Amino acid sequence: MTFEEYLSSLKGKTVGVIGVGVSNRPLIEKLLERGIDVTARDKKEDLGELGQALTAQGCKLRLGSEYLADLHEDVIFRTPGLRPDVPELAAAVAGGSVITSEMEAFFAVCPCPILAVTGSDGKTTTTTIISKLLAAEGKIVHVGGNIGHPLLCDTPEIAPEDMAVLELSSFQLMTMQTSPHIAVTTNLAPNHLDVHKDYQEYVDAKANIFTHQNAGDIAVFNADNDDTVRQAAKAVGEVRWFSRKQRVENGVFCENGVIYEAANGTVTPIMETKDVLLPGVHNIENYMAAFAAVRGMVSYETMREIAKTFGGVEHRIELIRTRKGVRWYNDSIASSPSRTIAGLNSFPEKVILIAGGKDKGISYAPLGPVVNDHVKLLLLCGKTAGVIREAVEQAENYHGLEILDVADYHEAVAIADERSQPGDVVILSPASTSFDRFANFMERGQVFKAIVNELK
């Protein structure tokens, strides 16, 4: 089905779009252009100029606390942040409504192969690496999902020989009935348990990235992660592995500081890990996952060139500045303990860590021992300050690490600046979500960077 055919199939039907966010705005406007009856629903009380513009185009608005009331449209586009089993959606389905999403519609109409990445950590970096590898080989790459921009309305400009590279979250995958040609799962660990019923539901949602594949498709898994190993047993297509700890027969592995590719009984060295510009063993894993996914499409030379030159994605162990010999890093993406653990493990020296934010139902116990091993001064703010402190102080290796509670990032930066010495590292790696004080991790990172850059 082409995008035009998809739009034609909606004519004469009522369409509800839940969430007037970035991913759904182009869709709403395109539907209105075709004269389709659209009701846009959002929990915000006022959409300002955007709401006025949509109303002028003929869009009906349902805003505020009752935005899901009388949900009855023939076709309803669910925002990824809304669980598919909320009572209002269940009642709509019982009444005959069809529930879909911008991403599900894109899978139905995309004319080119789709490569998608999911996982608990490393999704964005791995997706970005893959897109850069393919682009360097001359492919026209369309990046979307959780990063890039909404692709559904771009499909008329996408050619069959192009490649769509997507980052997909558990929320997007929960209701997916289609899987990409190439699926990558970086790793799995408890995450988003404030939204998912339990860890199993989270794992099951992630599995949709490969469970609807065909025999000719490819699924890439982390051989060092127990949950992804269990998932791989259910894959129907070709399984490729990546591993930092063991040799694999089909995929990419690391041994004695060298990254190798294993395929068809042959093992070939790709590059030395010391030449990878991004710091941290987790980024070695991200590169191995990417290399395994693009095998046959990207040369070793291109792999080496990208790994040696790509400086990383904003808010992911991003070097802000070096001042008086002190390096300041923004790792605002670290919204879970596992992400902060990976960030701390990226540095050989002990760091000054700024952490804390909003809890999302994950145990902080694993973070405590790592903080004690890798941190020289811990500065805490936000709602999770207390649970992080407790995890650190109750760890067996706690030996009096200095922990200070601060009111905000201004105070944290001032203290870190005063206490740091040449050669030190100061890093914001919250181990928590941003929603206690910020709209998202990007805003959190931008605020932190601005404060750091204001230091004279």
C-alpha cells in the first residue's frame, strides 16, 4: 500500500489522533488537507497558536483532563505514551474502532527496507552509528522513530532503494504487528516500570521488533545479555550476535582489544577498540551491534572511518568543555541506573557525579557499589536523591564517600567547580527521569550545559 492509498482508505471515516506532539502534527495536517474528519485529543488544556491553526483548518479539538472522553472515531492513532489498554481505548475497540499509530502506519506504507533498533540502553547511539555507516556508503537514509523526525508523511519521497533506520521504544512496539527486515536489540534490563505492568511486559513489547519477521529477515542480539539470549531462541530469521566477552560464530565479537567479524566460517579483524573515538565499553558494544546489522552493506574501511571520527550524540557522555584542566560531561540521557553505571564505567578515573531526578520504579541497589568504586564526590538533587543515597550507603563497599544534597544544578555546578582539580571529570548522569523538573532529558541536558558554559 502506498501512502496515497492509505490516505484514500481513510476517506469517509472519522479519525482520532491522540497526542498533538511532534510525531502526530504532520499526520493531522495531512489528514485535514484531504478533507478527512479529524478530532485531535491532548491532555494539555491549551495548544495556543497551534490549536488555533488546527481549528482554522477544520480540526476538532478535545483538550484537558477529559481528552479521552467519548473516544469513538473509526480509526484512532495512539500516541506511544498512552498504554493501549486504558479503559477509553478498550471501550472504543469494543465499539468498532481500529487502533493504530504513526509508526504502525509507516511500516504499512514504507516503500524501502526498514532497519530498526531497540533495547534498554544504547538505542540512539547505535541507530545513529548505523545511519552514518549506511550514508557513508552512499545510501539515502531516513532516520526516524524516537529520533530524527516523523517519517509517515515523508513516504512519497522515499525510494525503494533507500533505507529507513528507526529507533523504537517499548511503547511504540507494544502493539506492533509488523517487524523490520533487520532488527537489533542492544540489551535488556528493567526500565519504564512506572508505565509497564512488570518487567515481562516490557520484555514482551521489545520482542515485537523481531517476532513478526520472516525467514529471510535478520535479527541481531547481544550474546552477553541473558534476556536477549532467551529472545533469540524465538527468532525465525537469521540470528546474528555481538559480544564483548566471547567468540560468536555468526556476528561480531571483541577479543584482546580487537573487533572481529565472524561469518560463514571465517573470522576477519575489523579494527582495534582503542581507535574507537567514543569512550566506554558500552560504545564498543554499540559499534559491534551496528557492524553486525550492516554486514554486506558497509565496508570495513567505512566502519573504521566512522568509529574513528564520530563524536557521539548530544546528551550521551557529551563533552561540554574543558576548564582549568577539568572535563565537564553531559550524560542527561541516563534516565536509569544501568545507563549511569555504563557512563561511570567509561572513565578510568574517579569522577564527580551529579545525579537525581524522578523515579520510574526501578531498583537503585545495583548503582550503589558502582558509585562507591567510581565516584569521588556525589552531588544529589531531585526526588530520587534519597534512594540513590540509600543505595550507595547500604552497599557493601561503602567507605564514607562524601555525598551532598543540592537544591539544583546551579548549586551542583558551583560546588563541583570549587572542589574539582585539574585532571578531574565532572559528569551529569542522573540515573532518573527528568520529569520532576524538566519536560524531557534534552531540556535537562541543555540547562546543565548552559550553567556549565556560564562558568568564567
